[in-house]
Amino acid sequence: MLKFNKHTNQKGFTLLEVLLVVAIISILAGIVIIAINPGKQLGDSRNTQRQADVSTILNAVYQYSVDNNGVLPPSITVTSTEVCLTGAASCTGLVDLSALTTAEKYLTALPKDPQCPTNCAATGVGYRMLKSANGRITVSAPGAEQGKTISVTR
């Protein structure tokens, strides 16, 4: 006579096991996304670009000054003013640094804030500069994110 085994060998997972694994993976994915914080990472990378751009502009201005017996580009004023975009039709009210990009001697083009046109004038690059009474130049990035201040003075 044949005996029937009440316990058959079934292979696979139960619905409850599958649901538990999906729930655990979802929780872990949420934790990883919060830990990585892509918004902060993107803001940090844009701020790093701004820091490099500010230094690039200031270095080009000083190289121009060295090559021209200490004379700075004439449009730099004592009030903080936005820098004009390379090749703009009009730089009225902005700092015109076209002398730096002429024949690509100091720069091929002026760097632009990563979030332009949001943080920029229509013909601006988003970076501001001024000359102190002592002739020191300050270039700043007013569009810096996460409360960071980006400014270089020489």
C-alpha cells in the first residue's frame, strides 16, 4: 500500500518572505538616498566650480596687470559690480573684461556661474568684482549655495 507524505518538498519562497525582503530593500534604499543627499552633493560641486572660476578671473586680471605695468582693466570700480559676458553686445553697468579675452591671451572666455541665467544679469556671468581704495581686487560668487561665501581678494 502507498503511503502519502503530508510534507511534500516544495521549492520557492512564500509570499510573506518575498514581501519582507522587498520591505527591507526599500528601507535600505531610503537610508542610502538620505545619506548620499544628491541635492547637497550637486550644490557642493557647483560651489567648487564657482571657487575655481573666481580664482581664474582674478588670476587673469593680475596677469593682465603684470603685462601692462600694473594697470588694471579700467572698468573695475570700487563698488561690487557683475562681470560682463564674453562677446556681449553691451556691457553697460557691468565690468567689461573683454581685454582679457581679446585674442584669447589671458582667457578664452570668462567663466560663467553654473546656475546662469538664474543668478545672472542678461549679459553677465554671475560673478562680481570690485577694487578697494588700496587697489586690491575682490572677485566673488554671490550665487553660492548652502550658505557658503565664495570670495577671493588679492
